[in-house]
Amino acid sequence: MNVYDPGTQHSMDGRMSPDIQAAFHIFAAHWRKVNSEWQYPVHTHPMFEINIVLQGSQQMLVGGQSYVQHSGDILFIRPGVTHSSLGTDSGEEMTYYCLHFDIDDLVLRRSLMTVDTVSLSGDTPELQAIRSSLDVLISSTILSEASDIDAQRSRLVTLHASLQLFTALSGWVLTALPTPSRSTVPGVTENTVALANAIEGLLQESVFTAAATGSRAGSIEDIAARLGYSPNHCNRAFRQIFGLPPRQYLSDLIIRHAKLLLLDNSLSVESIAHRLGYRDVSHFSKQFKRWTGLPPMGYRQLTEEPGRTDDRI
């Protein structure tokens, strides 16, 4: 059925911008001053890390390569890369700031995954923008310990700086990857890229068609059968390109969509569960609590209270 759009009547030409819906998560961000004995052991994690030295110097090992950070130097560490700190390079006190983040927009995530740069140095506008946003986040982290700081204002300042950081990161990868449509992980074929993109599209489709089908689609087994590949091959291709398993991406999509729907007080939890493909509202409620730490109604009440916010932006 065609839906009449008065804006198209007598139109001669037009273009539509793509719909954008993304969520990012900044966590374990901390400012720390350490003495000459401090070190941090070798480790990896499934999120991105930004590490900046504010005073003194630090020797870091990232992916087996040594980096010496002086005041103002920034390291960018991709998920799964081994890294450690050998402590202060000068044998004196050192102050640093570190944050971990994740992003569920797969275009930006893929672009960040393909950037080989670890040490961010130079005086380009893109790096200045990254540093400027970090300065605000650092100040907010330090000031948040003061009891007389308004919590809501502090949160908004942090949110504003976080949005600036992701804007700056987007600008940086656009500069670092002048032909992003052809960029890919080294050693990965374009067929793998195409398969991963097809899986992503079907995962998106499954969330928005769940209510129409009345069932929770989107399992990697169903998608693999539809595309004619084994589930293991699809899992491997998706992780190679986007750096996370398709099941985690699907869960993130459902969480994000559920949170948006819960902001609409006219929708019952039961109707939201149905829209997301859950036949059993109790199953949806248990899943939502496992993902967020709150039941659906608890999250709805949280978003209605002016002084409190969820930690996922």
C-alpha cells in the first residue's frame, strides 16, 4: 500500500539521508597519580582504550612494541591487543588518564578497528579535537569527587565531552582512512567483508521485523542458513571485520531499542516485549535485567528522575 506524502507532490528531485541510531559506552575511566614503583601487568580486553600521560612519562608495551609517553602523548589501543605499563620512564611520579569505550555503530567500529596507529602525535585539527574532549572529561572526573558539584550538571558536562570525543574520533578516522569504502582488516578478503555486512543487515532487519513475525529471529544459525554458510564461518567473518560476535551485536541492538521504547510511557512493558519478538513478557524482563541490572519498569522510573541516569549513553 502506498502512503501519500504531501512533501513529494510536485517535487522534481530529492535525496534521503540514512537513519542513524548508535550507542556508545564509556567506562572504567580514571585519573591516577602513581609513584616510581607502579606498573600494570600484561592484559587484553574486548573494548577500545585511550591512555594519556598528564605529568611525567610512562613506558607502555602495546602489541609487543615499546612506546614512551611524555606529557600530552596519547595511545590508542584496539580491542584484543595485548598491552602493559612498565611504569614511569623517568623513575619519578607520573599522572595519567585512561578510559575504555565501545561503540555499536559498525561503520565507525570497523573504521577504528582498521587503524593501525597506536601513538597519536602531531598538531592536526583532528588530534587537537580529541585532546580537547579528553581535557573536559579529565576535569569532570576530578571535579566529580567534590561534594558541592551538582550531579546533573556534571553528568551533562561529561555527556557533552563524550559526544565531542566520538565526533573527534570520527573525524580522525575519516582523515586516516581516505577511502573507507575499500578499507578492511589486513589479510581479510572483500568476500569476508561482504558476508559480514550481509550478516549485519539481517541482524538489523530481525530486530525491526520481530513484531510482525511474532518470534525472535536473528539467530546466527538462521542467518547462516539463509546466506548458505555454516554458523562458525559467519561468526568468524563477523568478528574479523567488526571485532565482536554477532550475538553480542544483536543483544546490543535489542537493548538499545528496548530503552528507546521504554521512554514512551504510553507503551506497556508487555507491548514492548512483543515489539521485540518476545512472546513471554517475563522472559523479556529477565533478559533486560540481566543486560542492564534493572527491570524494565525500574529503568523507566530511573529515566523519569531528574538526578539519575544510566551509565550507557
